[in-house]
Amino acid sequence: MTDTTGSSWVRGPMASLVFFLMALALSLWVAFANGQTLFYYDTAAYLERGETMLADFGLQKPAPEPVAVAVPPGSGAEAVGAMKDDDSVDGSRSPVYSLVLGLFAHFTALEGVILANALLALMAIWLPARIALRLYAPAIPPWGLTLAAVALSALGSYAFYVAFLMPDILAPVLLLVAATLVAFAGRMTFGELALAMFLAITAVSNHLSHQAIAMLLIPVSLVVSLIVGGRRKLLAPTLIAVVALVGAGEQALFRKAVQTVKKADVVYLPFITARLVQDGVGYDYLETHCPNDAIATCKLWEALQLSDDPYRLTATHIVFETSERLGSFRRLPQDDQRRVAGAQFRFFFDVLRAYPVGTTMAFLKNTLTQARMNSVDMTLPKDTIIAKFDGAPGLAFTEFALGRLAQNRVWLEPVTPAQQTLYLVSLVLVLAGMVWPGMPGRFRAFLAMVLLGILVNAFVCGGVSQPATRYGARVIWLLPAMAVFALAIVRSLPALRQSGYYDITRRTVR
């Protein structure tokens, strides 16, 4: 197993198959322990949208209208109870993921989504392992390193998000692919580049937040790529830009399809507006400029004055609450809802011009808050979530229920701090690996991009939506995975130096 030529039995196809199956089993341990999949409020909304899309294609009967309910923080862009009328379609839920869930449910095979989650995540971990080991540690089998990374990550949030009937597992997939491209695009084969693009495009097509992350990763990848250098230094940011454009194109096609088939417009819930109001800068702007018929968001301002309960000013209540005491946006007439939602980007730039420092500080504060939130609690269904499904079909082996892990959450109290300790130790190991003498520059860039990607995820989810444990936990498992990667490369450095693959002038591995 120490053979540096890579001829050891652990690199054979049978060993790779064994490593893969073990990694797959570890990826699915939460689903097995719980006795079924994990799901959320938004899963019901995705299923309802998917059923409607299948009905439009003539594959099944139209689904009943969902009941409008308020949802807790972290529901993101997919909450049940979005705007619905004959002239508009809510675009906040991904039509691609909705169709995927709808198809699996149509064939009573929703458990297959969990298997797909595991395979996509494993491919995203294996791809950089394969490339980095080929360059710096040829004695280590890629699936062996993948198994080790999964084993440590599975002690954290990784397996919970594999078992989650939500697109959240694709966020870390996107971050891993972006980091791989920035560090190694110039040394990847055509097949590796094709796999990377497939994984990234799958990620951006299944959630709006992933599209926002991809857009922000373009300038980040450009800066890191220029620092890394090389003849093909612009390849990675170009490919990431292509991924972001594909995501934007998918949304454009969806809007065109809705206009053509349903004769309606696609509208998006005003998450940015609600976030700015809760942060105070948006509220101050409305207080200064309203009433004013020329400012669409003033309609929301009027609705916010209907109650003096301070909780009406939280982003979640603004967007989703329907009660007289806490509701605002959802209590507006449909036409006013569309106007407020459609004006959210204009409102953002108006607020930014009026309060540049306050708006920037609010986004940074939310980003830091989000970066510290990483419990798996929101992956576990509750009775209120079960009520949304009401015996809905789709699962092959059971029905939508709490499951063993969700029935009694006493285990969550000691597990949460233990997982947070794992993440902290992993972060220290990753940072130590980045500054380790002789660490390959491209591998340093890979680790840096993963860390920057976690911060970009926190910025998008905490700054634009509302900080929630669900958003942080979906990517935080990358830290233990990267700690394993870093340890593997550090251990290989002595052999790498002896092999002559070492640049004395730069005192580092090439």
C-alpha cells in the first residue's frame, strides 16, 4: 500500500468498487437510521409544483391547491403559500427540482432522489480527489481518499443532507466543482471537465440560491485564478460564468414557457425587500419616502403599519405570514404583491444609495451570523410539516412520517456541539494545510476556494434570505472533507520531493 508507482491492490477496480460501496453506505446512514427520508415544508411545495407540471404535460391529474401557511426561518425561496393568481406564477421554486420530485413521486420512488443525492455528492468529492492525487500523491487511491473524506463528513451534516428531499446537497457540490476548476482546470482531462460541468449545471438548475452563488463565484474565481497563474488561468472563471449563464438561461426559458402556455408572468417573492426591512435600512428608507405612489414598495409599508407587533418586521413574517397581527405582504391585493415583488431589485439599489454603509454592514453582519449557524435540526421533520403531506403518495417503502431520528430529538442536544467541535478542528487543519511548507500552490488554491465558497453561501443565504441553521449546515461538512484531503497531501509531500517533483526556486511543489 506504500507503493509509489500506484501498482498496489488498493488501486485495482475491485478495491475501488469496495471503497465506493462503503462510501455510499456511509452517505446513506442517516436515511437508514431514520427509517425513511428527511423532508421539509418546501418539499410539499416542490411536489405540488411537480405534480402540476406533470399535469400540464398530460401525465396525471392536476394537484389540489396547497394551503397557505406561515413557515419558519430558513424556508428559503421554496415556501408554501407563495403568490398564486391567474396572471402570475411564483418563480421562487425551481421548476427543474419540482419536475424531478414530481417524476419520482409519479413512479412512487422518491427514495431514488436520496440515492441520486448520494451519487452526485460522491462524484463531487471523488473528482478533486482523483485530480489532486494524480498530481501530488499517486500512491493513494482516489476512492480510498473519497471514502475517508465521506467517513469524517458523515459524522457531521453530510449524511443528513443526502437524506433530505431538498436540493440543498447541490450547494456543496457546486462549491467543490468551482474549487476544482480554479485549482486544476488546466490539468484536467476532457472527461473530468465534462463531469465538472455536468455537476455544476445540475446544481445551478435546481435552486435559485445556487444561481446566485455561481454568479458571485465568477469574480472570486477570477481573483484566485489570477493569483494561481498559469497559461489557462482564465479557463476556470470562464467555465463558472458559463454555468451561471446556463442557470440564467433556464430561468429565461421557464419565464417564456409560462408566458406561452399559461399566459402568465413569473414573479419572485420579495426576499431582498423583506431582508432590508428587517435589517432596518429598508424600514428607514420607507419611513422617509412613504407614502408615495411612485414607489411600489410603499404598498408594503402601508401593510406594515396595520400592527405594532415587532415580529411583523422579521423577513419570514413579512413574506409568508397571513394573520392580521403579523401579516403584511401576503395581505396585500395580488396586483400590489406583484408590484412589490417586481420592484425588489430597484428597492435594493435605492436603499443602497441612500444608506451605503448601513446596507453593507447589514449584509456583512448577516453573513457572519449565517456562517456560525450549522445545526442539522431543520432537516428533521416536525408534526406541522407532516400535516402538509396528509398521506401524500410518492414514497415506495413508507409514507411521510417523522422517522426514528425525528421522533425523539434528545440526541440532538449533545450531537450539535460535538459536530461544531468537529467543524472547528477541521477548519484549523485546513488552515494549517494551506500554510504547510511545500504545500502545492494549486492545492492551496483549492482549499482557499472551498473556504471562500462557504462564505459566499453564507452571504447569499444570510444576506438575501434569512440566517438559518439549514443553510449553514448544508455546506459546513466540506470542512472535515477538506481536512482529510489536506492531511493526505501533507503526508505525501516527502515522497513527492524525493520523486523530483519539486520547484527549488519557489520552495514548493509545483
